[in-house]
Amino acid sequence: MTALQYELFAGVMRFVFVPLFLFMLIRCAKNAWLEYRYEKEYFGDVGTRGEVMGYGALLDEWQDDDAWRPLYDDADIGSASDCSFRVKGHGLRAKHARIYFERGRAYVQRLCLNDDILLVNGTRVADKMQIFEGDVLTCAEAKIILSIPNNVKGGRNDETA
Amino acid sequence: MMKLRKKPTASNLQSPMTNGIVFSLTLFVLCSFCLLSMKNGAVDYAALIFSLILVGMVLFQYILFRFAFVRADLQIMLIVNILSMLGMVVQYRLDPATAYRQFIFYAAGIVLMILIMIILPKMKKLRSLDLFFACAAIALLCLATFFGTESGGSRNWFSIGSFTFQPSEPVKVLLVLILAGELSKNRNIRKIIPTGIFVGISMILLVLQKDLGATLLYFGAALIMLYLGTGNIPITLAAFGAGAGGAVVSYHLFYHVRTRVAVWRDPWADPLGSGYQIVQSLIAIASGGLFGMGLGNGVAKGLLPQYDTDFVFAVICEEFGQIIGVCVLLFYFVLVFRGCIIALRAKTRFEALLCVGSVAMLALQTITNIGGVIRFIPLTGVTLPFISYGGSSMITSMIFIGIVQAISIANGGRRR
């Protein structure tokens, strides 16, 4: 094949390569999107919440079944709208505390200032403290009763999950 | 937006339409190498045999992922192979000897990726090796800083006999492992200060090596992981500010940084001197047009320095066209999208951070390379993952993909 013939042939082939790449790209993108949609539909929201690790309710309302709200791993308690455990009208900070799970144990962590009220069964939480089934968490004026099974699977550093 | 009429069942969850992609990829490889085999008059049978070996590698991986690693992400595997095959075609067109070496690195990378996919889900104590990884990372960076050889203006290569490698490439993996391990254990800012000091020391060593690209990558990946690990915006902004301050200080302290920025701002001021690379790169991209000049018809090889590594994207745009150039960019985007979904599905914080750190590193590398080539940011000398020639780069990229696939396997609740 002469140089000129090659140039012509290569010039024609570029019109084959572009549609091939476009086809592969569209298929890959479509597959990626479809898998995401199917997974979301089949397994629920991706990453926004995770597994339910326990439940919590305001102490005044605990007898009402509807008052119990699920606690996911890394549940933020506060008055902000993006808190997974939002409590309004009790003087809570936007992000007051966080409940997280590590090696099968549940902990509460202070996110508010040191002067703010954060107690577990009346004991002040300095930085973080382990919490158990039936503990009462006091965040500002709100008292929250927690229902957390022992040895929860999942959470941080849990190899059994 | 597509609406699903009924809740999908497990059978719906199988990856649809992947056979077509494999067929198209095979067609692309065979057509490209058939074309290249006729470039120099007589038929180059080596090119045809090479294309068959490449197709065999792709099919082997496809079958392996379909039947042995059913929980691995098939889309990521396909995208990695599409980009690698494009790289292989471009490398063969530029220099067949380079392509053969690149194939060896690609094959080694595939083997490593598969090993990681098998071993990583079983390694439960990986996060407790932070200190060991940190010592290894600093030692590797010191090797290049104090005993390294200079190439392309940076002292970032280290030679042992005839074997040379870039220590900053494996350190990328170590950095992601260290950050994921530490940030998964500690959120308290006081406890992650030692990790911050480690990142700072690494970046100082890279600045001493004059390796701007790696410095940018390390900083970007650390910042992303810091934000995702702590969720603390003020601390992330403070870290960003510290990095930006460091960049300004580097600009005033180092001549080569000032030169790079000056060339980026106005490459046409000295088109035959300091601005030569970027000017030739822009000319190559523009001369390709939408559909390119045709495989083998480009002239960038004779004009563009580092055409097979840093400026391979300009060669692709010149010979395959800007449409395929944009496709390449979008392939990386889909890869990162799938990586983020795998990270979100991870059951432990360590796995999530490891996955997101790996894809962030690949994404930043792509942005830094293509951004430099199209004059979006200053040139930094970073390779394009899977496409550019380079053993360290190819193997490191494959390790990152292996990590992402291993996390997908560990957390995949279903057969794909």
C-alpha cells in the first residue's frame, strides 16, 4: 500500500472509529446509570443512610410507637434539617451530637460546644461515651431514650459486618 | 428521567448490554492494528499478532469477570480496557517497541489487579499498618529526593541497575491507604494531626524533587479524603488555605514553578522556547478537528515532545479527533461515577474512604494531565492513567482499580 493509499484508507477509517467510540461510551454510561437505578430501587437509597442500627425517641413520647425513629450509623442529632435525628424546639445546636458505631459498640460524640448540655443518664459527655440499650441522652432540653441492641453488626471498624 | 414501572428483580440486576461493548472494542483493536500493519508498505504481521494477543487479554478478563468475579464491577473493567487498548494503539502507532513494553506493564498490572481483588477482601488488618506504610512512603520519597535521577526537570526517578521507577507512584497507593486507615479511626482533629504532618512532609519532599504534578495530586486527594472522612468544612477550608499558601510560597521560591505559570498564562510569548510544548499541543488538538486526521496521519510525533507520555491526549485528538477526545474524558467520568457508587455501598468507613481515595487519585490525575494539555491549568508532567506510556503509572493505576474492584466484591450483595 502506498503512502497516499494509506492516507486515504486511514481517513476513511476515522469515520468508523468515532461511531465505535460513541457506541461504547453510550453503552457504558447507560449501563452504569441503569445499574445505579436498579440498585437504588432494589436496595434503597445509596449511601444516604445505610443500615438501621437502633432506635430513639423523645422521652415524653416513647410510648407512642410512631415516635421511635431509626438510628443509622453516624446519626447526627440536632436542629439542622440535614440531621438524621432532628429535634426541633428544645434548644439544640444545629449539630448537637452524633451517635456512631464502632466494633459493635455504640457511642455518642459531642459536636456542640463544651458548655452545651450533653448527658448520658445524667453524666456529662466530655468528648465521647459508650451508650447502651435504654440509656437516656439529654441534649439541651430534649431527653432521648435509646434502644440499641448489644453487639450491633456494622459501623466503623467492624470486621464482622 | 427514566421511570421504572415495577420493582426490579435479581435477574434485572445483571449488567445489560456488555457483549456489544466487548464486540466494539475487539473491532476497534483489530481494525486499528490492521490499518497500522499496512502503514509501511509491506504487511506488518507483528502488528496483527499483537492485536490478537490484546483481544485475547480483553476476552480473558471479560470471561473472568463474568464467571469468577461476579461481584466485581464489569463496567469499570470494560472502561479500563477501552482506555488501555486506545493507549496501546496510539503507542504502537508512535513506536512499536514502546507498545510492547507498555503491554508488559499492562499485563503485570492486570495480574496485580487480580491478586488484589483476591487478597484485599481477606486482609482485615490492613488499616492497622498505617505506621509501616507511612515509613515506607517517606523512605521511598527520600530515595528519589536524595538519590534520584533527574528527568524532564524533576528529580523523581530512582534507578536500581537497569530498573528505574518513579517512587512517587507507589506512594500514591500508600498515601490513600494511610489516609483511609487514619480517617476511618479518628475524626477528632487533634488525632489526625500526625497524618497531616505526614502529608506535609511528603509534599515538601515532592516539592524538593520539583515534581509539581505529584504534589498537586497528593494535596487534592488528601483534601478530598479529609472532607469525606471528617465532614468538617472549616478544617477542610483551613487545609485548602494552607495548601494554597504553600503554592504561593513555592511560586516565589522556585524558578521552575514561576516558569510553568508564566508559560501557562501566555505560551505564545515564547512559542519556540519555553512555550513550545503547550503551543505544539494546542496546534495538534486543533489540527485534528472533530474526526481527526486518521490513524497514522498525524505529525505530532515529530513536533511534540513527550508525545507518548504527558501529551498523549494531544496525539489522540490529532489522529482520532476531538469527539474521541471528549469520549475519553467521559469514560473517565463514568469510571469515577461507578467508583463513587461502590464507595457509597461500602459497609465500613475504611473501605469507603479507600475506594473514594483511589478514584479521586485517578480523577485528579486525569484532570491534571488533560487540563495541562489543553491549557486549562499549568503543565505538571502527570501521565494520563491507562493511556500514557509508563510502567509505574500503569501499574499504580491498575492497583487502584484492583482496590475499587476488591471493595465492590467485598460489599456486592448480589450477582451482577
